[in-house]
Amino acid sequence: MTPAPATRRRFGAALLASSALAQPVPSRVIDAHTHLPFRLHPGPIDADRALIDAAARLGIHQLCCSILSPERPVTLDGFRKANRALASVTKHFPGKVLGYCFVNPGYGARALEEVRHYVENEGFIGVKIYNDYLATDPVVSPLLELAAKLRVPILHHAGHTSWLPSPQPNISDGGHIAEAARRFPETILICAHLCGGGDWEWTVKALRNAPTAFLDSSGSVADEGTIEMAVRVLGADRVLFGTDLSMTASAGRLRGAQIDALTRRKILGDNMAGILARRRA
């Protein structure tokens, strides 16, 4: 049986607030990085409702989502189908599901047209880039410029994975994202999944001197001290709560972090709310 709304709110507050620092959570707990399944035809599916219900049980109010096409490299037709499907879901769950426009930068003007359409006409809140190109590749520059003009963030897949036997091709790391942020200081960049695998300590340090680069906390890695180090090195204003579908691990990571109540509030929602407000300013 699904808990009543009041019960879900109490459970979510208990899960996301530190037992040692039991303070109210932000008015909006925002998952800055998650996904919905790819589908061939627009319209919501059962998995969409299941994700929203799971988020509600954890006290998460809004989900910043992308739909990724399964092809690698991503094709024009693939990302168009993904974004069309996501637009239908954002309309079905207004205010709950917020959309990132997923594109392959290699498609040049057509990728830019896709982003402009979905941000300006469909209310999408940002851009999602996977690992088709490094963040510092010149082919990505027009997207970085457009995101600045539209005042929306770019969520960039990332990880420092040099120790893996077969790392993803063209995967960016914190160093690439920091360099892109320095080249395009008007663009907000979100480095994906602090806890998604690889050397997270290296990632945090690499982002240190790039003030417009944020780091989301998502992923399934359960190492201690991840949030504390990110806050210590980057500051409380540059860390975002995210799950990347590792929902209980990501919520538990915030609950167990040894941080003060104001820092917790910023990470859980206030920082992402500030990024989203740039579009409306």
C-alpha cells in the first residue's frame, strides 16, 4: 500500500535530515540528476510513475530527468525520440518531472536547434551531454555558448576512470569540465555523479578552481566522506543532491553526512533551485 502524503512527507524528512541535526528540509528537495527509460513512442509508462512514487517516499519533490537513447554514439533520430518522449512526460507530471534536453554535440546546428526548441517551447530546464565528446572538444563549444544565452545548465556525464580496464570512450572528467567552465564562465556546468565510480577525490580536487562548475552527489559508491570532502573543497554552494537512480544510496549519503543544517538545505534543494531560477530571471 502506498503511504498517505502526510506519512510520506514525515518519512522523507526523517530520511534526508540528519538525526543529529534534525532541521526542516528545504521547501523543495530536488534531484538534480536522474533518468527515465527510453521508449519508442511518447507518453508516460509505468516506470515513470514508479520513479515518482519512490521519490515521494524519500521526500524528493522534483526530478530533473533526461531520457538517453541506447545507441552509442547517439544518433540524431535517437536523441529526437528521447526528447519527444520526455516532453510528453513533463506535461503529464507538471512540476514533478523537469526535463534536460539530451543531444549529441556532433550534430552541430541540429543539436543546437533541438536544445533551443525544448528550452524555449517545451520548458526544459537544461542540457544533458553523455560521452560522445570530451567537454573540452571544440564541437561542444556552441552548446556551451547556447546554454549561457538560454541561462540553463549543462549536466555532463563524467568520471575519472583511468584505472578501469575499458573506460568509456571520450568520457570527460572533472578536469575537462573545469577547463570548459573556465573557457565559458557564463555557462553553468554540472559534473555528474560524484559517487558514480572512479576516483571521486581526484574529481573534487579538479573542480576546485572552476566556480561555475557544480558537482552532483549521485551514484551507488558508498565510500565515507564524499559529501564532506566536496563541501570542504568546493564549498556548500556548489554541491547538488542527485541520485542517478541510486535513490536510497544517494539519500542515505546525505543523511549520514557530517554537515550542518544550512549546508544540508543548500545541497538538497536550494542550490539547484538557484540554478533553475536563472532561466526565469
